[in-house]
Amino acid sequence: MKLTIAEEKDQQQWDETVQESPNGSLLHTWQYIHLMEKYSEHKIFGINTKSKLYPLFITEKERNVGIYPLFLFKCLSGIHCHSPPNNVDVLFLGPLIPRLDEMKQEKKQIFLQDLQIQLDKFVQKDLRSNYIQINASPGFDDCRAFRWGGYTVSPRFTYYIDLTPGTDVIWRGFNRSLRYYIEKAKKEGITVSRGTVDDALFIHEQLRQRNRTKSPKAYIREVFDIFSPEHVDVYVARAGSERLSGIITQKYKDMVSFWVGAPKCSYKGLSPNELALWESIKDAGENGYKVFQIMGADDYSLFPFKRKFNGKIIPYYQMKWLSPSYHFGQSLYRSVKKERNYLESYR
């Protein structure tokens, strides 16, 4: 096995791999990873650093069997490798191997261990990275090779709502208070409709004002310009002509994902976000999608809102590796910062 860098001419093969992978998403596609490279920034010691994309094919016996998008940041603290990169509102990315689940267990374990060895050789030795963070997509569940390679492995969570029973069944699965407030929002004149790029930018600005996103406005605009309406929708809640709030969703294969939005907002004591999310779930079900994903189930500040929709908890995993020198520097920095805060508290 080896990792080879994909080129522009490989775009079709790359996207075919994403399409064939059970956990492949819009975020893995060739256009989207290049958008992330364009807009992602990593801030260390107050200095912003741009990313460099390494779109890797996983090659076995001269045949491409998977992809592995990696993003490198050269910072004052060293060379950092991420998948996904920072500040582009993406929670997970990592490798895709379309036939992984078809392998016999022994073959699968050997394959994943070999892949981990090749990743470390490329990132640690060839690129000389001293920090690696991989947030694998849901469905990549066997992370033992990372642990054996010295990584810390931590679970993260997202929500899946099964749309196949139909929206009537989903509606009845909500608790009584959620159904009550959604219906009351309608009676108070709140409406939800498909939005434009201006609505998407309005939602993004509301999130920025509340410090819930660090992505630039131009990034949201370009995502909308490239992927809407085939893969991106905006649902905006209004009271008359007044925009209140809204959400932006991504569509790919049989899944719709609540990507960003739902900035905190109230109207006559009601939350327009509850109605906006329900309308997007209903719309997805009525258009034949099988799963609706509500991202970010491990964000405690948003837990009270997202748990209302009765989604199933789905884990994904974050793998993190620090070189000994980086680990020492990080410990020293934290110690100095703690001492400084302690001294300032007595001034």
C-alpha cells in the first residue's frame, strides 16, 4: 500500500470514490475540499496561516482503493496536519474506503493497520508534521490502529433521523411541547420558505455575531454559488417581511444534513428555529431522502435544542497525535498561562 497525491486530471475518479463510499459526503468531493483549502485558516499565537491540501489516493497493487484528504498548516509552533481543516464549519472528514465493509475481518484489520503506517510515514516523516488531528466520518469505526500508533482517540457525536417511516411518524415521535410550539409559531404568523444567497449570508452573519462560526462570508457565498440548488438549500424563517432566522442544509446521495444556522432568536416568546428545522426535515422526507442528519450532538450549549428532534446518536471519532517536542511545548505554554492568570488574579 502507498499514498499518492491526486492531480486535477483525477477529479472524476476522486468523486466516483466519494459516490461509492457508504460514508462519502459532499464535503469529500473534489470541489469542496479545494474550497476548504482556499478558505481555511489556522490561528496560532495570533497569526493566521493558510492551509495546503494534500488530496491522497490510497493505492494497493497499482489500484486506487480509497481517498484521504489532508490539510497542512505551517505555523510558528510547527507543521500541523488536519482532516478536516479549521474554520470552514466542517466537523468530520478523514479517509474513505468504498469496499472496506466487504473485506473479511482479518483483511480489514491488516488493511487499516497498513494504512495507519503509511499515513504516519507520509505525514510525520515526509511532511515532518508535529501535530496530527483526524476527525473521521461516521462509519469509520475501527480506530485501533490509531491507538496502536500513539494517537489519543476520542468519541464525538452526531444525530441521524430515519426518514423512511414518513413525516407523520417522525412528527408523532417529537415530544408534546415541541409539537405545541411549532404549531404555535405557525399561528403567530412565522413562515418558513426556501431562501437565496442573501438569506444564507444573513444567517451566517447572525452566527458570527454570536461567535458560533469563524468561517468568512466569502466561503458561504461560494458554497452557495457552486452547490445550490442541487446540494445546498437555505430555509429562512420570517414574520411578514422580517427575516428572523434560518438554517442551511447540504444534500448528498440519500442524506440531508443540517449544516449551519439556527442562531439564537425569539419572536413573541417562540423559537423560529424549531419550525425552520422541522420544515427542512419534512421537506427532506417528502423528496425521498432516507436520513436527516443534525450535526454537532456533542455541543452541550446546543444540546437542549437539538435533542428535541428525537434523533439517534451516531458516534464518530477524533484521532490526535502530538510529537514529544510539541507535547512538551504545549504543557509549558499551559503552565505559563496558568501562572500568569494566577498572578493577574492578585493584582
